[in-house]
Amino acid sequence: MKICLIEPFHTGSHAAWAEEYARYSRHDVELLTLSGRHWKWRMHSGAVTLARQFMENNCNPDLLLASDMLDLTTFLALTRKRSAKIPTALYFHENQLCYPWSPNGENLAEQRAHYAFINYASALAADAVFFNSRYHLDAFNNQLPKFLKGFPDQKELANLDLIKAKSEVLSLGLDLKRFDQYRANKSAKQPPLILWNHRWEYDKNPEEFFRALYQLQDEGLAFEVAVLGESYRKSPPIFTEAQQRLGERIVQFGYAKDFADYARWLWHADILPVHSNHDFFGISVVQAIYCHCTPLLPRRLAYPEHLPVAIQDQFLYDDFDDLLARLRKMLKDPALMSGELRTHVARYDWEKRVEHYDDRLEMMSNHGSKKT
């Protein structure tokens, strides 16, 4: 079977997901992409350019698989001579109905509504709608009624059931085994190493992360900190402040120079306190858990899905005070993480996910949008 995977924002986790699926799939997966920059412009106009390329390249796939960054309605309209009878799936890495916008950026209601409408119309046009987590699926479908009810008239509320009926979870595939060659045996050590391995952006809530560390530092507890993750020109100023206030406790500050360096830090780290206000999946969290870093996660978003139900309460906290109490205990009495957590997240490795992807998409090609 031939699949055309369409990604207007081909960078970071979007690119990794697309390229890795193409590599591991038993199907012939052809990538149709644009570079990952100017995300708003990609959502506005990427479909026009990609539609032209699709037609010029004489693409004739058995199935179209597009990411949420594509204006699928425009793409299908411009390629209808060739795509009209091709089953189409839409994959949501994120969505603009629920994504928190930067407090420092433009936040006009009309502008937000436009990008949200692209996601809504694309989901309506697709034959199947996939989400990377159960939390993400529920968040989108719970937010959609409020969005439609905000329209002045012709709200088309019946579309809520149409979209929900063709929505399902198709968890991310990740190249986790890539970390294995850098594995280092952990041992309880002093001082424990606390890890930050997320983007340096407001939605990851670095203020709360560092506020907790400042408090523990004031209490005289011993720890070190590795601050990884990609930074940007307008990264929150808390990172500069933290570098000064935590001083020699910071043993790594900044983006890892290559994957090997990143993997070694994850294997070396002991504790991953997460404070994010937003995460539709949480790739960096799964990667750290896979590398035997003990997580402390908020009891919300997608995080509970990454933990075995029977032991979730050991690693989920309720509020900031609860997090501090758990961190104090772990720093005073470090314990090695149970291998059960690593086994649980290992199910996201492509070796275990790719057959499900291939079977589900092949069924779409053979039987339209009928679910398994």
C-alpha cells in the first residue's frame, strides 16, 4: 500500500514522527513536506503549495495521512481531480482550540478562532481523525461545542457527533530503542540529579519548576540540575535568573550538542519534576522515564496515561506543596526507579506501534473510515 504523509511543518517532533513511521512501516510511505518555520503561514497557505506539488508529482497513493498543521479542506479542494476517492486521515499532534497561546504574543480572539477553525474544518473533512493521546482526544471534543456555540448563527452542532464518531487514539510512535546504546547503570548517589528536558517556553511552566528548586536550595538540600531542551530568542527570562541563583548546582545548561549527549544526560538523571501547564502527549517525559529517570508528574493532562494504573499515585502530585514534599523525600532518601515504569512506556517504541499503524491505515484504504 502507498501512503502520502503530508506535513506542512516538518521539524522537531512532527518531522521525527513522519520520518520514523516512513522508515519502520511495511507500507510505501512518501513524505510531502514543507520546512518547519512560520507556523501560522504554514496553516494559512501550506495547503496551496503542497497541493501544487502533489499534482505536479503525479502522486497516486492509496491513502492520505495529514498532520493537524494542514488546511485539509483547501488541499482536498485543489487536488480533487486526483484525491476525491482517496481515504484521508488527519493526525493531531496538537490542536489550536486547546493550545495555550503565549501571554507575550498576539492573542486576538479572531486570530485564534481562525486557526481553530482550520482544525475543525479539517477534522470534518477527514475520513478518520487520530489523536496522540486519550487526553488530547477528549480535550478537543470537549472544547469543540464551546467553539461552535460562539458562532453568530449556523452553528452546525450536529457536526460534533460526526467528528466524535470518527475520532480515535493512535498513540505516538517513538524511536526509544535509540537510547539503549547510551545506557548507563544507575545507582543511588549524592547529590541526586534533577532534570529539565523540555522546550524553554511558557507552556512548560519553568517558573514553577525553578521556584521549587529555589525553595529546596534555601532548605539546604543537596541536588544538581541538568537543564536541557531547545531554547528560543524569546525564551522566558526565568532561565537566565535560574542560572545565576542556582549557580554551581547547574551541571548542564542548554541544548544538548547531539542526540548522544542528550541520551547520556537522561540516563544520568535521577528525578524529573514536571510542572507543565500544557502537554498533549509529553515526548520528553516518556523519553526520560524510558531512561530510568523517576518522574513526578501533575495529576492531569496526558501524564497519567504514561504510568501503570496500579502505581500511578506514587508518581502523580496534586499541587505545588505536594510536589515539594515528594521532592524533599526523594532528595533525602534517593531510591532507584522501578523497572515497571520503563516497561510501561516502552510500548510507544515503533517496534511495538508500527504494526498497529499499518493495520489501521490499511483497513482505511480497504474499507474507508470503518474502525477496528
